[in-house]
Amino acid sequence: MAVTVLNPATEQPIAQLEQAGVEETDAAVARAREALPAWRRVAPADRARLLRRLATLVEEHAEELARIESENVGKPISGARGEVGMVAQVFHFYAGAVDKHHGDTIPVAGGVAATFREPLGVVGLIVPWNFPLNIASWKVGPALACGNTIVLKPAELTPLSTVRLAELALEAGIPEGVFNVLVGKGSVVGARLIEHPDVAKIGFTGSTEVGQTVMSGAAGTIKRVTLELGGKSANVIFADADLERAAAAAPYAVFDNAGQDCCARSRILVQKEAYDRFLEHLVAATAGVKVGDPTDESTEMGPLISAAHRETVAGYVEDVPKLFEGEAPGGSGFWFPCTLVEATNDDRVAREEVFGPVAAVIPFEDEADAIRIANDTPYGLSGSIWTRDGARALRVVRALDTGVLSVNSNSSVRVSTPFGGFKQSGFGRELGMNALDGYSEVKSVFISTEG
Ligand code: NAD
């Protein structure tokens, strides 16, 4: 059966693609398995060269890829360009990492102990619709660098950019069968990858709910899993912070990608003594977010991904008094305005991942109160701390149960630094050298020097 892909900004169809079923999934896994022995034998410098060529091809096709992503996800073209730039950087980084991820020699009695990093085999990669190409590259880069072959399943709503990436991989000279993309349903293709005995690992990014399915399904074959799941991160603003700077940045930490961001700082915690002053700046900054046509160079926020998702997001704020509600286009497109609500940390809007442009503003008393509220969530992905007191910043950083933090900044994703969650935001790390550990096994060998 074919799937129709829509542009969320216009609701117009932009592509029709055949969906894979179980049979096609099995065939892709078989292709990946066949390609594995030759791919793991490729000399490190040659594997690095192929990844470097893929990075260069992504750069050469940057505008095309950005337009595909912008049209399919509804994200502003300027943001899509930035994301494609990161995809190229990811492949450059892992090209450089191929021969820098190595084993150890360990002093032991009677000989030498050494470790080797071996590829896992065929890995299944399942990715969401919010950053389709970016998140795919975070998995594809380290997986290929370690000598694995891949079957990648993009989200049903946003398959176009990863289908194109697989074509570029072939053009780069990465052999047939090494990098396979399957367009299809999570419940069919994803589920088959999870149970397939020839798939060694699932690298998954998506909701905590589906993450639970991945984890329990993987138990049947003791598959390795990396889970990058949901978040409900806190942006903690102390009264001694540069309030204007913190307030100017805060909207973009929630409303970027229309709030469809696992790292969204969707709980804005503000110290009571600075609450009114901060709020004044926050409302002004939120009113300045430019919402509209994603093809316009100056647009900062586009629509939500689908009609169904817009309904879910609306459900969080229907009967809730708003501190502020911005403007959004009418007519076609799954638009939703930037919305600020005051909340306690027990309110539904503060507990669940809304995954839309809705921020819950929550007052707090002091440092201990801020830490308690920030940690009072099942999630632990990212977060920010704004203060001029360096010692306090470090105390709070250490006290928060979250994987990725920023101080006096809201940026948490970098090519060379580890990314991933605590608690129900998942486990395993992507990006940086850490990601390579998730795509390799450590083999320990003892070589006797006696006799
Ligand atoms: P989702 O969990 O619905 O889907 C993610 C992927 O899983 C899709 O490809 C989908 O087809 C597949 N899938 C669905 N059901 C499946 C099943 N039964 N078996 C196997 N695969 C299945 O998530 P989504 O709605 O696409 O994305 C939004 C979620 O992703 C949010 O919760 C968000 O926080 C999370 N996310 C996390 C990160 C991170 O790095 N931590 C990054 C981006 C998004």
C-alpha cells in the first residue's frame, strides 16, 4: 500500500511512496547481512574516506536536502539549513573517528591482555518525524564508522530526506546493501526489526511509550538498544541571572521546531522575586517569534506536523487561562500559536510532554525548591540554569537528574559532545565519541607470553 506524504504548512500531498511490509523488511535485513563481511573488512582509512565523501555530498546537496526537510516537516527553511549543516558535520566527525576508537592493552600476569572493538552486525535504526535527517545521521554516522550495516526506518510522516540520504550514500561509494532505508509503519517494519534474529541492535529515537515496546521486544533476542525518548526539561531562571538575556532566549528553547523537540525547555522555572520582571520580558520576546510560511527566510516557527497532533497539543491548554497567546496563520496548515501558561508542577501541562509550542511557567522560592521541582518528573533529558553565581550553577548542574545541561544558554546538542537522557528519557549516548560505544562490542583477548 502506498503512503501519501503531506506538507504540514499547506496540507497538500508532496509524494506517494510504497510502504514496505514484513517481507521487504526481511529482504533488507538479508541484504544488510550479506554486505556485512566485506564492509567490516574495509580498511579504516577507506571507511573514513567513504564517510567523508558522504559528508561532502550532503554539503553539495545542502539546499536540496533543506528544502525536502522544510517541506516535509513544515520547519522554517533557515532552521532546516542549519540541521543539514549539522548532518554533514556528523559524517565528517565520524569519518575522523573511525581510526580513533580503539582498544586497550592491559597489564596482566603471564602475557598481554588486549581489547578490540568489533561491530555489532546488522543494526536497525528507528527515527521520529521531528528531526528526521539529523537524528538519522546521529545513528548512521557511528554505526557505519564501527563497521555495522544498517536498516533505517524513518517515521511514516517524514520519509523523504532519509530516502535521499541513502541515494547519496550509494553515490559516495558506500557499497550496496550497507545502508538500507525502509519506508513503512512502525507497527510493521519497526516491529519486525525489533524481533528479527539477525538484527543485533535497535537504535531508537521516539516516544517513551514506543521505547517501552522496543525494550520489551528486544528482550526476545537480547538485542542491544539505545533509547532516546521524551523529555520535559526545566529552564531554571534564578533572580540573579541576566533576566533580559534569559527571557530573550527562553521562547526559542520551547518554540523552535514548533515545540516538537525532545529537548524543549517547556517548564520555565522562575525565582519568585524576579517573576514579574522576567515575565514582562518573556511575553515581549514570545510576541516577537515570527510564525508563518516555512519557505520565508525570516520565519522562526512553522506549523505542527499533523492535524491529529494539533488536536493533542490543543487538548493541553483548552480550559487553561493563558499568560500569553501569539498569532498563527489561519486557513490550510496545522498551525498553533506560541502559548504561555502559568502552572504548578502538578498540572498536566507541566507533567506530560506536550510536544507543541506551549510553555508552563512555574514560580519557585529558592535553590532547593528549584532543584526539587526540576527533578520532579519521570523524564531527564536536558535543561538550563541561568545565574551569575558560578558556584550555584555547578551545584545545580550536579543536583539535576538529567543528561544534557547548559548554563546561561539553552543549547544542548553538539556534534562532538554526548547526548542522551537519564530516567525515562532513555539510555545510551549519541554524538561525540560516546556514540561509538553503542555501536560496537568490546572483545577482550589474553595472549600468553610463556613457553
Ligand atoms: P513515536 O515513538 O511515535 O515514533 C518513533 C518511531 O517509532 C517512528 O519511526 C515510528 O514509526 C516507530 N514506531 C512506532 N510504533 C512502533 C512499534 N510498535 N515498533 C517499532 N517502531 C515503532 O515518536 P514520534 O511521534 O515520531 O516522535 C516524537 C517523540 O520522539 C517524542 O516523545 C520526542 O520526545 C521523542 N524524541 C526524542 C528525542 C531524543 O533524542 N531523546 C529526539 C527527538 C524526538
